[in-house]
Amino acid sequence: MSEKSKPEKSKRGFASMDEEKQREIASKGGKAAHEKGTAHEFTPEEAREAGRKGGEAVSQDREHMSEIGRKGGESSRKKSE
């Protein structure tokens, strides 16, 4: 059985824009929401809870995090040589 290759899909909308243009548009959206008063602003309690949940998720796979740290250290050493 032969494999049929699918034609490449052309990027549309945000995907077709360069990263700088995407950031510019996203920034305008955030600023508009704050000016309008509809943007969510985290309370210290909400931020604390989000940090706690993130820490729990990260600590579930210590081996994975260890590998990431090792790669980061190796990368730093290579740059300083």
C-alpha cells in the first residue's frame, strides 16, 4: 500500500504573521482590556494558589525536571567556553 502525501496547508490568520506582529496585536488586546476594566488581575491569594498548583505538577516528575536542569547546565557551560 503506498502512502499518499497530503498537500501542505497554507498558514492563515495569526499563523501567517511574523512573531513580532503577533506580539504587537496581542499587546494591544491586553492594554485595551485593562483600560476597559475587563482584564483579570490576580490577587495575592490567587497567585499563591497558582504557584502552589504549578509546583505540585512539576514535582510529580522529578526525573524529567532533573534532565531539564542537567541540559541547562550543560548548555551554560558550553556558552562560557
